[in-house]
Amino acid sequence: MRKFITAAIITSFFTACSPSEKSDSAEKTVEKTENATESEAVVDNANFEKINTDQALVQTALMAAPAASRAGCKVIGYNMAGEFVTLKEGDNEFICLADDPNKEGFSAACYHKSLEPFMERGRELKAEGKTHQEIFDIREEEAKNGELPLGDPGATLHIYYGQNSMYNPETGEVDGAQYRYVVYMPWATAASTGLPESPVAPNHPWIMNPGTHRAHIMISPLANQPK
């Protein structure tokens, strides 16, 4: 079983809000992320198994999506062989990014399909060895030049993450995992939205990266101040 780690909140996914490295989520999940604190969520059913099959990757990835939409979601990500593939075809508005089995902890994400060009670009740049800041700067320039679609305003990213990689095969729940939500609002600011630029209370919305291509409303389970 992989060691427990402190989950990092999405940085570049969107590397994707970039579905930590485990969370670029929200975003260095793909940006999975941006400095999450320890998960306090507890799953009652203790019938957990290690996530060690492609089926388990799909099942746990779908937990990031709204329950009513899970059956129609497309699921992409690294399979157990280490290949980035489509793990499940889908026909609705969501794309799920499965947990990377080669990284510690757990982080899956689900985002609106209009965000895929933005997310895919982040993955490409990360694969080239670009840093988080380099990825941000490149996508900022490409977005300003009209070369990079940023998705529909208000498109969402859902991140399901935690320190543990054990799951319940009956329910798909991951031991101790919790949710974080992102609403992309490119170029939005505190002035244009009326939101603060840092969290003021648990589950309180705030705006991150204001005034940039990656401006987004963040709703985190804990009111942690990003570094």
C-alpha cells in the first residue's frame, strides 16, 4: 500500500486547476492542485482494497463526477501499465481523469468537456518537462493570442482526493477522500465577481489567479491559505 501523504491542491491539470502533483487539482491533477490540508473525511464502510486494476481506476475516477452523470462520463488517465489511455468511453458533458497509480496518495478529477483543450495543453507541457510557472506563462500567452480555448465560462472541475489509495469496490469510495470544486472564470477579478482573493471560512468560495486566463472560483473543504 502506498504511503500516506499530504494532498496538494490542483496546480497545473490542469498539470489541469491542473487536474499538487496528485491534485492539476484541482489542478496539478490535472492542474490537479494548490495546497490541500489533511483529509478529515471518513468512509463508514471499512471494506477497502488496493486500487490495482484498470476497473478500479475507472470506478474511483467516476466518484469525482456528479452521481447522476457518472454512467455517461468519459474516463482518461494512466492505466496500470503506465500508458495514458481512454479507460472508458462516454457521451455526456464530463471527462474524468483517473488517479495516477504510480503516484502516492489519491487524486481523481472530473471536468466539463469544453475544458479539454486547456487540460490537454497542460499535460503536453508537463510531459515536456515544463515547470508549473512555465506552463502558466505559456498558456497565458496562448490564451491572450487566441490560440488556446479556455472552455465555456463557468465550466467546472470537481476533484476527489485524499492521502489513501484504498477503496471500497462496492461503492467506489476512497478511504478518507474528500471533494474540492473549481469554477473557471477566465480573466475574472475580485472586483468583477465580488469574491475575496483568499478563503475566509471552510467551504467559502474565493477567486484564485484573478485577472488571468486561469482565474477560477475555488471552493475547498478547509480554509487554507495557499502559499
